[in-house]
Amino acid sequence: MQSIIELTDKILSLAIAYPKPCQISVRRFITTRDGMKKMAVLFDSIGFEYSRQLFDRITSAQWRIISDLNRERSTSPNRMSEAKILLEIYTDFLIESMSADSPEFIEDPFAFLKELNNYELSSILGKEDPTQIAFISLHWRPEEMSNLLACLKPSVKGQVVLQILRLERIPEEALEKAAAKFANQIKSRFQGIFDEAEMDIESEEGSESIQSIVADIDLDSEQKMLDYIKSKSTSIKLQFKDLKDI
């Protein structure tokens, strides 16, 4: 069986990449006392402070119950197998994420980027706005985003990660319009690399509205989460190893 650290890292990766499906999974777990006990194991592994930021749909009353259950668990002589519980949670998160009817599994306007090598990706995305690069995460799996981030400069990479953490707070319709517009802009600017295609460029309004929403979001909680990921999460730290330079 995988270790507690490995499972915690995988759960964190899913929770960041697919926040909405994972929120649904958590809400399903906390409908029963047994499920709350399992969430206590997860939140204790991640850290309760950071769990509150990741799973912000849990009510204050539910947090109190989970915290009490965690204290009871820590003093119980018959503690449940933490690794077994985390594996169950990871499996549920994974199933929910893979079955979600979300944009990343419907149409991928950035599919053409997957045909490029690292040098080409770096050349094309290196000077783009991190907010717009983050849109790609709406359609790509975590391992695909990791490969893309590896092509970016450390300063850009760190900003893209922060913007990805913000995306959940922005309306899906606005995100999809802005993402499609960004994909078309890239194709238009680099016709020498991509096959010429008929462009359906969206208006500037979608992108500007995204920028205004993002500008109003406080960075404090995202920065704390990023600091935690860098210091605690082994697999994610390897993916974002250059974040220390931002």
C-alpha cells in the first residue's frame, strides 16, 4: 500500500487541479459521522488550516465536529488505518474528478499546444499573461500542466500556479469564453507554427472581465496554500521546484 505522504500528495494534487469534483466528494463524506471521521484523517494529514482553504464549502459547525472527532481519534487505542482511509478518499476524489462533466473533458481549445516541443511552448507562452496561461488548466490533466509549467521561467510559473488556485471563484461561462479567446489569439499570432485555421475571435470583453475579477481577489490565502505546497507536498514540490525563485 502507498505511504501516507504519497497519498496525501496525490489527494492535494487532485484537490487543486479539480476543486469542484473534490468538493462534491468531501460533501458526500461529511453527510455521515463515519465519513466525518475519515475527513478528520485527511485534514489532519494536510493540516486543518490549509484544509479550510481547500474545502471552503464546509460549514463552521461541521468543522467543529470534525475537529472534535480528530481529537477523539488521536487518543483512541483503536485508531483506523490512516493509509487505508486516505486511499479510499483518493479513490473517491479520482472517480469524481474523472466522471465530472467539466470543460477539461469536453472540448480542449488548447489541444494544438500538445503537439509542440518544450522550446516551442516556452517561446509561445513565455511572454503571455499568467492569468491567461492558467486557463489551460481548465482543460488539461495535472501531469500535462506539470509538463507545461516546466517550460516556463520560475517567476512566470509561480504566478500561473497562483492564478490556477483562483479560477474556482470565477464564473464558468466567463472562463470558457476567455480561454477560447486566448487559444485563438495564440493561433493567430503564431501562424508559422500552427496550421492556418478559421479563427472565431471573441470580443475583448470576456478577457477584461476576467482581469477585473482576478484583480479584486485577495492573494493572502492562495499564497499561504502555495507556501504549504512548497514545504509539505513532495510530489507537487518536485513539479514546482523552482517556485522558491518567485
